[in-house]
Amino acid sequence: MDLIAVAWPYWHQFFFIIFAATAVGFGFGVLLSKNVVRMAFYLVLSLGSTAGLFFLAGAEFVGAMQLMIYVGGTLVLLIFGVMLTAQKDFINMDTHTQDWILATIVGGSLLMVLLFAAFGADDWSTPQDINDAQVEATKEATPLGLALTGIRVDKLGDSGDAVDDGKSGYLMPFIIVSIHLLVVLIGAAYMARTKKLSHATDDKSSRAKLMLFKMEHESEQLEEETYVVTHRGKSALNPLDPQNEN
Amino acid sequence: MLLIGTVSVSWYLAVGAVLFVLGAVCMATKRNLLGVLMGVELVLNGANMNFIAFGSKVLRPEGSLGLDGQLIALFVIVLAAAEAAVALAIALNFYNNHNTVDVDRANELNG
Amino acid sequence: MNNLHILLGVAVLLPLSAFFINLFLGHMLRRNGQSKIAANISLAAIAGAALLSFVSLFVWLTADNDGKSNREQLGILKSANAEHLDHLEAHASGGHGEHGAHDTHEEDDANRSEHEDSEESSGEHDQQEASVTKLNSEVFTALVEEEHAPENAETHSERHDDHVHEAGHDHAHDSETHAAAGHSHGPSFKASHGEYYTLGTFGDLTLSIGYYIDSLTIAMFCMVTFIATLIHWYASKYMDDELPESKRDHHVDPEHHRFLGNFYHKWLTGASDDAGDDHHDDHAHAGHGDEDVSEEDYQFVDHEVIMPDGSHCHRQGRYPRFFQALSLFCFSMLGLVLAGNIAMTFVFWELVGICSFFLIGFYVERKSASTAANKAFIANRVGDFGMIIGLMIFWTGFGTFNYDELFSQMGEAGTHTEVVASYGHTHPGVETSIPSGFATEFYADEIHTYAKENGISDDEALNQINAARAEEDKSPLGYWLMIVGGLGIFCGCVGKSAQFPLHIWLPDAMEGPTPVSALVHSATMVAAGVFLVGRFFPMLVPEALFVIAIIGTITLFIGATIAIVATDIKKVLAYSTISQLGYMIMALGVGGWVAGLMHLFTHAFFKSLLFMGSGSVIHAVHTNEMTEMGGLRKKIPITAWTMFIACLAIAGAGIPFVIGTSGYYSKDAILEQAFSWGDHNGWAFGGPFFWIALGSAAITAFYMFRMWFMTFVGKPRDEERFSHAHEYPRMVHPLLILSIMAIGVAWTNPLSPGTELGYMLEAARPEAVAGQTLAGLGSDIQVPDEHLSHMSRVKFPVTLLATLSGIIGITLAFLMYATPPSKYLKASEVKEQFSGIHSFLRNKWWFDELYDFLFVKPSKVIGAFVSAIDKNIFDTILHFSARATKRVANVWTKVADGFVIDGFVDWLGRSVYRVGTSLRRIQTGNLRQYVLFIVIGAVAIFVFVSFMWDPAAANTK
């Protein structure tokens, strides 16, 4: 790192552009590809580039976690999913054009808003002088681990109520998240467990659909009928109704 | 301009925004359930990018969130992993029940 | 003495409990098949009451009274009365002989009474002298003297003839010691009175459940419960056809199909109507057995009710209900007798009335019965209205409802009290004044004003005003209120005891079942009126008593005459009852307190006997008409001969001066008192009472034996009815018992002298009026002391005349109805000869028609008029307003309701429905769409926060 920085003052900009371009470009790839397997592959590249951006921003540990968990874990999982749910010939499911247009408009407007916000604040858009020594000094694995156990090494010198009370650590969220993970994994295992439904599933699903269709239809009819009945009933039973005078 | 000037937080934010929007559009357009999941991952990454950018002392020594940003990003990653696990389980269930992964077929909530 | 009220209270409550048991459990008992249990409960209750009554009689007789038992005191009373009578007799024979023997006294009294002499006294006395009773007036003067001379010598005013006066003083001195015995010539018997429970006190008025027990109360209890027990016994058989089940009658000879349920009755009547189709009918009904089962609940067939479809009325038997009403009646009657205050009396009085209504209207499906019940009730209400007025007057004047307080007030400063000099009354005997309460209550302002003007106290003012009034019209202040109040009370008695203007209900009341007629309408309820007059006797001034006597006399004559021509056996007895009640009322009116009440007792026995006998006859031949009877004594001998005894009793048969039936004693006592009254008030004025009573006694004997001969003697007029006639044991037992009572109830008790009926009543004679001749303040009417009527000079001729009249009546009846028609007198010829009178009597003096013309018709005319007003005016207005309202409402409905309210509600409903259906479309269930929505939402929030929300503005707030 030192070598590069010394050698080339624009290394940061350079790598940023590369990583940003790959991340966004493969993001588009994910969006536009119709093949699930390819989408997964593009996603891996996009996430990897993002990890690179994390490195650039000085969050080495997080970047490493990004690579390990996402690329090494999540995406493997996704690919397993792709394989398990693989259909004949990897059928492409085309999206209607109007959906595309709609999504583009909505997404575009969101992007406009987000970019506006991103560049709207001077404090954010004005680059600050980057002190190489500072960058070099950041070793974050230990402070992060201590922060998760409730000790903020990085803020030892700071004064403030939250720090004094020892409440600024992340022990509690850490525990919650760990329990959450446990529950989620058990739940996932439970939901994804193998069921002997090879033939029944078809019948069942179609039957369920038929039933649902019928219910839906009937309820519509019923609503219309009740509406009519109540109106007729009103006119027939109301003694003060002028129509019932005779 | 970019090549000349120093990279600021806004650029990271812009990348995050783009990733976020890509993920959202992906969720909105993909009929494949797995595609939708990938869109979710993109969205989460886009969000994570913001935390990292704000927590970076390299980019913004004054007023950065410091470790807090990275910690939250870590949590997001972990939760994203959990989400992925559950979502995949759901996807498998969905596939078992509907014999497909087309989310348009899963319109039982139609009012 | 102390437990009497408890004993009698329980005796009153027993029938009430029977009533409630029958009321609440009647249906349950019937379901169990215990068909007669209702009757047995009522019978047990009333028999228990009878037992308690006799126990209390025993208790009373053995109770201590002034060191001796009441029984001994009664003996002393009797001997004292006999002695007193001897005394009077001696005066009657020797009064003139001692004329002028005591000059000094004459002078003294003359001096004292000088200023009080007035002109009218001599005129009045002339009248008296002219009468045949001069001798007698001496005697009662002597009586008065001997009572009051010792204590009241100073205040006593005497304005009678010199020789009378002398004779009086003569004996006053002779018999000082005797006079000390008191008013009633013997020991006094105090009534026991008190309260069971005080309901409430409102100012001066205390309402309580109290009792007033003297020997009259106990005697009434014994009489009522005894007769009621017999009648319950009798009715438990008589009302058989009302039984819910007919099973127990299946063994009865089928010819008596009347007693069977309609199950048998149906085909029996069919069989008898057309004998040829007998079998056919039989089979036809055998084939409809299931119908009969279903009709089992509707056993009773009322042959007198024709339904709209021509059939007879079939209904459920009401056996328990009958006994329920009978028990309630007994409770009411006993409560009435026991009552210790007027308010309580009135309550029970009304209860008796309503029970009578229930019982008369028992066969409610018969129109005649329901109208008769209404008639009885309305007639009673008319009387009760007067009674309420009387009660209010007495209450206002005395400030109390309690008998004991009322009577003691009357005794101390009351109506029939000792001589009050200030009124300057001229009549010999006990003088009359009014309770000061009456004057001070009603004329307080006048008295006060007068007192202020003259500067004297209110009491003095009252005395002066009274004295001044005495100069003009003799009656002191408030006296007329006493008359009106007394007559008001009597009004109630007129209604209840079926006296002259309101007697019309009693004959119609025969529509009720015969046991009811026997108990309610001859022995007890109608006696309540007489009883009440007897109880209120101290409150009745001579003028009121005079009116009472007139009413009684009219009634007894009307009743007797109508009874001559009646052919319905129960109607004969009904009119006879009216007539006998008239006797009692007249007796009380002429001062015969014991005579009237004794007749009440004797009459109760023989009249209930007669009614039950007639019931037995009716049960035997199924008709009320005597013209369809005849010769029945061979078929129903016990009934015949017990009724014969009753007829003798009511005719007052007896061997003169030796022994006789119960009626002999009571009726003769009445006639004697009427004679005595005529004696005192002059025969021109007072004679009619005696002569009418005597003549009616002959008529009584005639119609009673006419009834008996027509029913039991001669050839049967209707062979079929005759052949079916027979008696039921359970129905003749009471007849036998009652016939013994009818003969001997008034006999002297040789074992314990004085315990007979007459002296039991004598012991209860109101203290305030005991042994006194009463004189009115507003008129010259005198009510003679009853003891005077027992003197031989009264008793001898009256007894002979009464016996003679009875013999005449019986002989006439025998000649007309018991001998072969051609032989002596033909009833039909007599009828033709006096056809005018006959039809007049047949139509009951046209009373019903008269009332119809006087009251019913005008009421109807007024009613029609009012109804016309109602229809033409009020209805028009109402209809108009109704139509107008309807129109307004219609418009309002259209505008407000239909358009505004309904429109709004409908619009609301439709809008919600539309919004719902439109929102429904958003809910597509499409996942991708939802994602879009989320994004749109995010954008929206972003836009809002970025461009529209001003944090600074928010913070300043």
C-alpha cells in the first residue's frame, strides 16, 4: 500500500473507479441477465467489487467479512438454491415491458433523489485531505471485536455520558444477532427440510388453486347478492317508504 | 474531474445509491424468486456502502462515525446472511408447493 | 281469656291456609288423581277452625271474671235478669198503688226540674197516656230511676208525669242495692280487645290488625265454623260433577247420568233421546274411544249453557276452585267477626263480598250466573259506598277506628249515656247526647267564634249553643252527623244483608251452587250485615234505629209476600232469607239487640238446613221447580223430615210458654220487642212494626209449608224425575245434625243455667246501652229497653198471637197444598182470584223492572248520549288529527327520512363499498408490485423530508 501510494498519488481514485465500475456494471448485469446462474455469477463479482470499495474506504475487516460471508457463504447458498429449484432447461421468465418501464421510472426517480441527497450536502461532497499516516494506522479488527464485547477502544480518550456509562458498546446487539442467527438457521432448516410430496404437490397445488379461485368467485357473487338483497329488503319492509303506501 | 479530484464520501454514496436502485429494480422486475433474492442482496450492499462511507476515517477524518459505521455494516452483513438462509428456505418451500419459482404465480394474497 | 285471640286468630288463618294450598297446589293434587283432596283440605281447615272455636268457647266459659268463672257469672246474670223481671212485673202490677207515697221526693224533683218544663212534654205525654202503655212507662221510668237516682240525683232532669215520677222515686229508694249492680242487671262481661299487629300510625289514625272478642264473637265463631264444616262436608259430595275425574262415579246407576262425566253422558243422552238407535250410537262412540280419552280433561258438561254450535258446554271440572273460594270465604267471614276496628272490618267486609262474587259466578259460562254475580257485587258496592261515608264520619268524629275506643267513648260521653242536664231533655229513660268530638270536629270555628264574642271558654260555648239549639229543635250540635253516620254504616248492611232497596241480588245469587246458597247466602255472609248493626249498636241513635226498623219491616214483608208465589224451591228459600233478615234488622231497629242476634243464630241453623235439604232435593230430581216435584218424602225421607223440622223452626212452632223449636224463641223475642216498641211510641205510630211482623210470621209459616207440601207431599207431578230420586249419605248427615240444632239451639241449658244462646248474647250486650231505654234527641222516638219485652204482659199476648199466626199459616198451606185439590181450597183458584196481586208478586213487586227503569235505562240513555258525543265529536277530532298527523308524517317520511337520512346512510354505505372495492384492486398479491410500492413510498418520504419539511420550523415550535 505504501508503495503504491508513494508511487502514484491517484491510486485511490483509480481503484475507486475500477471497483465502482465493476460493482455497478455487474449490478446491471444481475438486473439485465435472464439466466439465474449468470445472475448469481454477476452478483458475486458485484459484491466482490463492493468489498474492494470497502477496502478502499478503510474498512478492511468489513471488506474481508463481505468477501467471506457474502461471496463465500451467501452466494454459495444462493447457488445451492438455484440448483435445487432448477427447472427444465432453466426456463427464462420474461418480464413484461410495462413492468420494466414502470420499474425504470420508479427506480430512476429513486436514484435521482438519492444522488441528489448524496451530493446535496457540502460536508459529504467536499473531499478532505487524506493523511496517509492516518490510513496506515488504522487496524480495526481488534477495536471491532472489543466493541462487540462492549469496550470502545477507539473512544477511550473521548468524554461523554454514553461512553462513561459503558453503553456505547455493541454487546447487546451482538447477542441479539447471534440468537437471531441461531433461530433463523433452525427455521431455515426446518422450512427447507425434505418432504415426500413428489406427486402430491401437483394435485395439492392445483386443488388449492381451484379452491382459492372458487372462494374468490363466490365471495364476489355473494357480495353482489347481499347488496341487492339489502336494497330490496329496505324497500319492501320499510313502512314509511312511500312506495309501500298502497 | 473524478480522476483529478479527491474521492469524497458523496461518490461512495452515489455508488451505494446506484446499487440500491439496481437491487430495487431487480426486485421489481425479476419473476424468478432467486432473482428477487439477489436484488435484495444488492439493496443491502447499497445500504452497507453508505455505512462504510460514513464510518470511514480515510475519506472523512472529521465527523466520521468511526467504528459505529463498520459495526452496523457488520450487523447488516450477518443479518443479510440470515435473511438469505430463510429466504432460500422459503424459496424451496415455494418451489415444493408451486413447482415453480415464478413469483407471479404466488398471488394468493390477491384481494 | 288471654289466649282467646290466639285461638281465634288461628281459627281465622286455617281456612286461609287451605285457600292457599288449594290455590297453589290444586293442579298438582289433581294430577295425582287425588280428586277430592281439595275438599278434604278445606274441610280439615274449617273443622280445625270449628274445634278451635269450641275450645275458645270453653276457655271463655271457664275464664275468670271478677272472682268467678264466666259460666257462673252467666248463671248470676240469668238470675239477676229473672229477678229484675220479677221486679218489673211487680211494678207493673203495683205501681199505681203506691202513688203519692213520697211527697218529699216529688217536691225536690219538682223544684229541680221546674225550669226545664216545657209545653211539648205535656203534649207528648198525652200521647203516651192515650196509648195502652201507661203502665209500662211507669215501669221503665222506675227502672231508670233506680239506676240513676243514687249517683245522679243532682243532675238528673225529670219532666215526666207526677205519678210516674213518684213511682220511679219510690222504687229508686227501695232498690238502691239492686241498682248498684249496674246497667245490665248483673255482672259485666268485658270484651277482650287488642292488636295483633300495628300496620302504621298516621297522625291520630292508627291502622292495625286487631281483635275484639266478647261472647258474641265467640258465639259467631262457633256458629259459622260449625255450619261451614257441615257444608264443606255436604259440598264435597254435592260438587261431585265438578270432579276432574269421573272414575269414582262409574259404579253409579247409569240412570243418574247427570253425575257421570260426559264420556258416558254423551251416549246416554243419545240413547234416551232415540231409543231405537241405541246400539248404533253405542258403537259409534265406542269407535271414537281415542276422542274420549282426549276429552278426559273436559269432563264437566254444563247443560244450561248452549254453545254457539248448539252443543252443551264442555269444560274442565272446577272442584278444587270451588273449595278454594269457599275456604277464602270462611276466612273472610271469620276475620270480619274477629275484627277489632272498623278499617279491618271493612277489609273483610269487601273480601266477603268478592268471595260471594266468585261463588255466585261459579258457573261462569252461564249468562244468568255471571249476571247474578255482577248484580250481587254491584248491589253490595252501592251499599258499601254508604258504609264508607259512615266510616269517615265516625272516624272524623271520634278520631279512631278501634271498637274498644269507639265504644268507650260512646260509654263515657257518648250517644247513649247518662242524663245530660244541659240538653234539658224531657224523655224518661236514658238520654241521648253526642260525643263532643262530633261538635268540636265539625263546628270548631263556630264554637270558637261564639266563645270569643262572649268571652267564655270553648266548652261553655258548646254547652250554651247546644242549650240554645235544644230550645228550638231539641237536637244538639252535630247530632245529625250521628244519624247520617249510623245510616251510612247501615247502608253497608243493607247491601250485604239484602235489605229493602238492595235486596234484589239475593234471589239471583241462587245461581251459585246450592252449598254456597246454604252457607253464604243464608247462614253467614248475609248475616254479616246484621252482625255489623249489632256491633255498631252503641253508635246508632234512636232516629237511625228508627230508619233501620222501617227498612227491616219493609224487607220482611216484601220477602215474605214474594216467597208465597215463588215456585223455584231455592227462590222460595231465598225470599224467605230476605224476609228473615228483615226480621233481624227490624228487631235491632226497635232495640231488640239480643232478639235480633239470636234470630241470626237460629236462622243460620234452620236456613242452612233448608238449603241443604233443597240441594238434596235438587240433586235427587234435577230440577228447581216445585211444580215438577211432589210426594218425594217416600223417596228421600231423611231430607223430607229434616226439612219439616226446619220449616217448623222457621215458623216458630212451639208449645206456648213451655218449649219450642229454636225459631220459637227468637222470633217471639222479636215480636215482643216490636210490641214493646209500639207500646212506647204509641200504637198509631209504632203499631205497624208489630202487626206487619206478626202478619209476616203467618205468611212465613204459610210459604214454608207450601214449599214442603209441594215438594214432599201429594202425588208426584213428574213420574220420571220421581222414580230416579234418591239420597246420598254424605249429603244427609249434615241435615240430621242441623235438624237437631234447629230444634234445640236456643234451649236452656239445665246443667249450667245461663250458658244458653240467649244469655251468651246478653253477656255481650253493649255496655253503653245495656238495660236502658233510649230516646232520640232530634225526635220523640224511644227505643225501649229489651228487658221490658220479657214482661208477662208483653210476652203473654205476643206469644199467643205468634203461635196463632203460625198455626194459621200452616193450616192454610195444608188446606191448599196437602189435601186433594178439589176438597177445600184450590191454589189455582186462589191464584185466579187474586191474579193481579199474584202477578205483582210473581214479578217480585216489579223491583227489577223498577230499577231497570230508574237506573239501568237512564244509565243506558246517558251512556248512549255520551257515546254519541264520543263518536261524533271526539272521534271526529281524533280521526282528523290522526289523518293530519299521518299526512305530515308521510311528507316527513319522504323528505326527511327517505331523502336526508336514508340518502345519507345509503350514500355512506355505497361510498365505503366503492372505496373498498377500489382499494381491493391494489391488493394484487403481486410481490414485485409491492416492491414498487415500497420504493415509491421511500421516494415520497425522501421528497417530503427534503423539500417540504423544514426541520428548523419544526424545532422552533
